[in-house]
Amino acid sequence: MKKLALILASTVVGLGAAHAEADGAKIYATCAACHQANGQGLPGAFPPLAESEWVNGPAENLIRIQLRGLMGPITVKGKQYNSVMPPNAAMSDEDIAAVLTYVRSNFGNKASAVTADQVKALRSEVGKPMLKAEELIDPNKAEEKKEEAPAEGAEKPAAEGNAQAEPKQEAPAVALKAGETTASGTVKKSEHLSRSSETFAFGGFAAWTLLSLIPVVTGIGRK
Ligand code: HEC
């Protein structure tokens, strides 16, 4: 019985190690409905998160966008968008931090992690009118801007504004709710599936490593 408890405990520890990383990826499913699983957005409708100067700019902007939503004209990677992003203020500080950290460290982005405390500090934004881009810190002028952020347009294909780089996916009408995941961490899009199975594989490996240490550490099995 004691042995079983130990096994359970170490499994939990093993999975816990992979947990933080998995959360951001899972929560991203809510964003993927619009910004797409690969973070490229949809031309003319949803701006890209991949190598966006906003995503790689001040974290404060991103947190405020989540808490208040965003509307009106905004230029992202040299292209104008003019639409509406609803706020995600119902998400916890931890979940907002996790998804923003995920976005800032994937899709070719290399910006610092966002902490739950940073989100908490801006909670008073909730309930204010939707943000406009001009109320945000201009990421092209911000000092916090990362040097390694890709130069404007560096990756842009020669043909402006055509959709060739966008793998078409189903209409972005079916936003997954945060937490709408099964026990196995499955979300609708295959990209997420492979990402979360990677994470789960890692969790499994960590659990296995811990498990194999139990007899060594506890002496269980030795008479
Ligand atoms: C319902 C569609 C929708 C969802 C869901 C959505 N967004 Fe957006 N997002 C938009 C639109 C539209 C804009 C541009 C708004 C404008 O035109 O002013 C935008 C703008 C942004 C921007 C600033 C511009 C850029 O591309 O860098 C960021 C950052 C962003 N969204 C992050 C997220 C994250 C993170 C999530 C998930 C937690 C998310 N969005 C969910 C539609 C959406």
C-alpha cells in the first residue's frame, strides 16, 4: 500500500514537471481559432502572432490586450488590420501568463516569459473600454524590444499580401473554451495534438525516471 502511494506520488511529480509547458500550449487552442494553430493568422482578418513586433515587444501590451480586448486599426509586420479581438479577462492570471509565455517562445518568437504577477498587476484594466493600438506602447520604439526580434519584413516572401503561405484551415468560428480538453490533453487541431503528446511523452519519461529511482532511494524491494 505504501509502495502504491509512493508510485502515485512520483507520477504526480513527473507529470507536474511537464504541466506548466502543457498549459500554455493547450490554452493556445482558444487563440488558434483566430490566429491559427501555426500563429500565422489569416490575411486580412486575423494578424499573425508569429514574429509579430507586438508579441515580441513589451509584455504589458499583450497582457492589456488579453484583459481589455483590442479594436481598430493596427499594423502588424507591415500590414494593416482593422477588426476586433474580444477580451479574455475571464482567464486566470496563471492561464494568461502561460498562454502569453507560450506565444512568446513559439512560432519563431523569442521574448521573455510572462508571469502571473505581471498579469495580476494589470487586473485593474479589466472592464475599461476596449483598447486601441494607439493606447499601447509602440513596440518599434519600446526599449524593451528584443534585439533578436526579426527585422521588419525579413521573412516576408516577395509577393505581398497573397495567401500562399497560409495553410487553410476551417473557418475560425469555433473557438474552443479554455479548459475544453480531454483527460489526455487532446484538442481539436492536430498540431496541438502532436505538441501535447510531446509534452506527455516528456511527463511519462520524467515519471518513469522517478519511478525507477524509488527502489534505490527507499530501499523497497531490498529485504
Ligand atoms: C475571435 C478572434 C480572436 C481570438 C480568439 C484571439 N484573437 Fe488576438 N486578435 C484578433 C484580432 C482581430 C486582432 C486585431 C485587432 C484589431 O484589428 O485591432 C488581434 C490582435 C492580437 C494581438 C496584437 C497583434 C498581433 O498580431 O501581434 C495579439 C498579441 C493577440 N491578438 C494575441 C492573442 C492571444 C494570445 C489570444 C488567445 C489567448 C488571442 N489573441 C485570441 C482576434 C482574435
